[in-house]
Amino acid sequence: MASDHLAAVTPTPTPSPTATPTPSPTQTPLAVNITNPGTNSTCSTGSNVNISATATDIAGAVTRVDFYAGSQLIGTTTAAPYSMVWNNPAAGTYVLTASAKDNLGLTATSSPVTVKVSKALGSLRNSKKNAQTVTSTISGSGSTSLSLETNAQVIAQLDALVQSIQQCYYDFMAEGAMFDATPQIDKYLYAALFLARSSAALSKQQTPAAGVVDRLQKINSYLSFGEDLMVDGVISTSTLAAARHANAMNDLTMGQPDTWSANPSGSMLSPAGTANIFSTSALTPLTSQTAVASGTTYELAGVSVTIGGQAAPVLSVSPTQVVFGVPTGLAGGLADIIVTSQDGQISHGTAQVSGLNPTLFTVGGDLTGAAAALNGLTFQPGIFATTTAAFPGSDNRTRLAIWATGISSGVINTDPANDIRLNDGRILENLAASVLVEARTSDGRLFSLPVEYAGAQGVLAGLDQVVVLLTPDLQGAGQVQLTLIVRGQRSNFATIVVR
């Protein structure tokens, strides 16, 4: 007999499909981030950059990560860890990004990372290496003194150090906008360069090795300051600690002293004569010491004087004045003067040395580079035309103002009628009658350019200016070599470009 009650039937549950995780509103299915290098990091040219990224995908699987420098693809990886080596990138500032793709067709791009590749940083590190090399050479020699006869290797290494720091400074000037601490880096590179020049000059005289070693330690500190600022933007505590031991100051203020002859000639120094250097500010003393030499010495109480690349005998020193002998073989014209001391002071100025030594200044500092010249009417550098638009009816031939030295220090004014009276009543002697300017084109043609003025520039003692007319013969000449001929003595040549 059938039961009046139906058995309760429990339905068998139907399995539901596995649910795909739903991203939170702040989470994306695919994400990629560059983990190395850090943003605003700096590396040197000639090195490789290791780039790494992380990629996460909650919806699928990452199949590749592409790395870009700007819009240029520089590398691809298809498996974790997502990394690559960027081989020897050229100098410049780059924006790096990583782009990830997955098996579902999704793509994601990382936040940009700015990376700086610096030629100046590579030059700076090369200079540090050079400084350490010459320090090792001196230490390994076991000698307590330096001289030209016994230390030719040291002299060559110090001259190379000067050149490497100079190149570093040129590279830095080309990249200055790359760094946030440009003014500080500029100061430290100058300090290192002045100390290197001082060391190179000292090494050519019979002088204690300790003075050169002291300056090399300071050079290493100032280059380390620059390196830290280029790479990290700040000077590390360890670098500061090492600098204190070397008497290298991170708050260094370099003096700009005045230099005068001790003879009646006034501001012009005479080779084999005596000269005085005066500090122009209590904030920039020449030294903290006071001493008088008892004999010929090129470093007195830790103070040395370098003029025109030569070490000068130091006669007496004090915080406000240094008296020195002007080297006999010093060339005429504008000369750099560097005063360095073991207590950390650095001063740099210029002086006018008597004697004929016509020299054209160049933009790059070498003796055969682009002339330091401006259009005399527009005061603009660059490519010059043979004519310049001026007042209607006036002579529109281009006047070229060229900067030089070694003319006014060695030429007697033979034609006062050409002298120039300035608005303040001063008179500039025009020595044009003694100066010729030779222009040689790339196809071998030779021209003599009319000289309207040659003599003191009027601002800095020893700085000369030559104003010449560009003749129609030079139109379209392209690169032209200029040479001064002063009383039969030829200068170096420097180039201009004429369209």
C-alpha cells in the first residue's frame, strides 16, 4: 500500500563555475613599474644601465615587457625577472618607461622614470683616478722633494690631471642644465682645477712633496663633492668627513685678489721683478698664516703662487698680502694668478705682464679653436656676414671685435692721433699702426684685413681688443683663419666663419 507521505527529496547542487576575481576599484588587472634605476638617477657615459621592472596580472599572465627610452624601444623580456642591460647610452636626459602585455591582450605602461647619462660625470671620475694615480706615484717614490730632473713621471701625470679636469669642466658646461646643483658643482670643479694647476707648477721646482700631496688630497675632495652632487644631489657625510681631514671646505669662497707690481710700473708686472697680491675681502683671506722667507722658496707657510702656469718664489705671506717674485721667462700679456694654501684658501685673479706676446683668445681655450669674436655693431657671435645693416648712408662693412692679449703690454704707441677718448674722459691708446691681421681662407687665399683699433679692451688689465673690417673678398669664404702680426711677431691662429 502506498504511503500517504512523500519522501523529501534533497536536490543535488549544481556546481557553479569558478568566478574570476574582480579587481577592486583602485586595482588594475595588469600593472608594471620600473624598480631600477630610480628617477633622476645619473650614470656616466661609457657605462651600462641595468633596468628592472615588476609586472603583476590578476586577470591573465604577463607575456612580455618592453622597455623604452622616450619613444625608442631599447629592450624586451618575456619572462620574470623583467630586466635588461642598456648598453652604453649616449649622453643626455632620458625618460624611461616599461610597457607590459598579457595573454588576454591587455597592456599597461609604467610611470616614467627620468635618467641622466652624463659625459661630465665620466670625465670627473677619470680625473679622480688620475689624481689617485699621481698620489700613488709620489708615495711610491719614497722622495720627500720634487724636481724637474728627478720626477718627470710626476710632472707628466700632473699635466695630464690638469687637462682631464679642464675637459671635465668643458663637458660639465655643455651639460650644466642637467644638474640641480650646477652652481655648487661649478665652484668645486674650479677649485679642483686651480689646485691641479698649482700642483703642476710646484712639481717643476725643487719643492717638498708634501705640498703637492696636500693639494692632491684637496682635489680628490672637491671632485668627490662634484660627483656626489651629480649623482645624488647632496654631498654624503662620508665625503664631508674625508674633506675635513684634507682641509677642503664645502662652503669654500674663492678670492679674487688684486695684483700690482712692487716697482713704479704700477699694474703691469715685469719679469724678474717683484709683485704684490692683495686680498679684496676679509671673507676671502689669502691664508691664515704670516711668514717671511729666509731664502728662495716656492711654498712659504703652506702658500704657493702660480702665475702664467709657473710657480713663483714666495717672499712673504699674510692673510691680506702675498709678495712674490715674477718668473724671468714669463710671457707678456694677460696671465692667470692662482694662490693656494694648505689651510684651504684658494684665490684666483689675473695680471698684466710686460712684453710682446700676441695671442688670440679662443672659445674652447685651445690655441687653434674658434676665435673669441663678436660683431662690433650687434655684439652677436656666430657666423658673420661681410656687411651689417647700420644707419642709412653709413659704412655697412662688418666690424669684427676680436679678444686678444700681449699687444698693449709690449707695443709703444706711435700714432696718438688715432687714440680713442671715452665718455668718462679716459683715453685708450690705439696701437693699430703696429698691428696687422692676416685672414687665410680654406682654399689658400690670403688677405690683410684693415685694422681700425688695437689695444687695451678697457675693462680688465692685460685684455686687448682688435677691431677689423671684413672685406668683400671674404664673402662666402666659410671657415677663415685669423692671425695677428705685431711688430713682426705672429700670434696663434683662431677661426671664424664667414657666409
